[in-house]
Amino acid sequence: MATASIVSAVTRRQISLLEGKVALITGGASGIGECIAKLFSKHGAKVAIADIQDEQGHSVVNSIGPSNSTFFHCDVTNEDHIKNAVDKVVSNYGKLDIMFNNAGTFDHPKPRIIDNEKSDFERVMSINVTGVFLGMKHAARVMVPTRRGTIISTASLSSGLGGAATHAYTCSKHAIVGLTRNLAVELGQFGIRVNCLSPYALATPLAKGFLGLDDEALEQAMNYMANLKGTTLKVDDVANAALFLASDEAKYVSGQNLFIDGGFGIVNSAIKLFEYPES
């Protein structure tokens, strides 16, 4: 009986890492955000999805269940939208434990900076940087008085190296790391953790639409260039990393940029020391 009780307790802990928590996820209607929303709910969290994709957002809520989730139309570049989403979460659930800034966008690749348009640069920065800043700001507004909470943002492999994406996208993802580190220092005194995630390229609706590829073609291309062979990065892998950072398993992790890239970001492609002959 004692053994069974221990197994039962461990099982409950494994499937309820966010029991009693309340999470707000921007860009939660599709892709990485949708997967995170569903996983957080599976682990016991109440989940609020903020997105401009109304139909998809309501679909995710129906999938999770309206008793455990809700949807708010939210343009992350509009401060009133972000403020209202945060306030509604607190009004509906009594608190905000987890703010996940996931909303983001790309711009079309133009390798030469002289071919890049100011309007495209500003659009990417507005969503990817200003949107994250506003999410952080209004999450902090309600978390600081309670002296608890965690703020997580989706960055990218491009937050740690150059040449892997456009100027605007690379700049925006570097900026998220800077915001994360600065805010982790500011909010540490209140017991609030701030981190970001940096995944390698993977098959999401945004990436597929941007590149004009289906899941299989995109994954084949990414696997060919990947450092870690024999496996493929999926949205579930990013969601599991997000779950770790959101949970008490990471209670002393703050100010970090967690790369989910199979070691791609540490490779010097000019050096080939470890090539093995085909067996």
C-alpha cells in the first residue's frame, strides 16, 4: 500500500506541475503558443489565450474546455489590449502566475540591408519587441504586489547568432534577451522569475507560411542543417521546455535564455573536427 501511495503521489506531481496556476499566453491560438496552452492546462493551469486569430483562439478554448480556458482578442502592439487582457485574467481567476509572451512575426528575407524597408523593420520590431515589452510591463504590474510569478518569452536561435535570419528578426530576438535579463534583475527582489526560450526552426503555421513549405519539407530541410541528428524538433519539445520554466521545478532559474537547438548555436561551421566515415 505504501508503495502504491508513493507511485500515486509521484504520478499526480508529474501530471500537475502547474496545479492552481493561472497563465496568460499571447499568440496562443496556433503553433507553439497553442501547444503550450494545451500542455499548461493538462498540468492543472487555468489558461487565457490572447491572439488576433479569433476563430483559432476560440477553437483552442473549445479543445481545452471553457471551464479551464478563455480567449481574448489581443493585438500585442496595442497597450490597451495587453492591459485589458491582464486585467481580465486577474478579474476572472483572481491572479496571474505565468505570463508567456509568445506572439511574434517574420519579415521576408532580403539579405542586403540596402534592400530592407523601414516599414518592414518597424513592423517586426513592434510585434516582436514592443509586444513583449508590453506583456512584461503589465504582467509585472499585477505580479509585483503579490511578490510572485514568472514571465517567459519566446526568442529564437537567432537571439544568439547572426546570419540565420533577417536583420529585423535577428535584431528583435536579441532584444528579447536584453529585456529578459534586465527585467530579471529588476524583479528578482520581488521573487519573480524572468526567462526566455530560443528554439531552432520547426514546423509551425507561421514558419510554413513564411517559407512556403509543408511540415515534411520544412523538417527535412531543418534536419539536414541540424547539428543533432536522428531526431526532429517539434512544438511539443518547446512546450515541455516552457513547462519546466513555468513550474517550480525551475524555481531558482531566472535571467536565462534556454536554447532548444540541438547544439546548433555553438557550432563553428568552418571547423570540421569530428566527422566520422559512413559505416
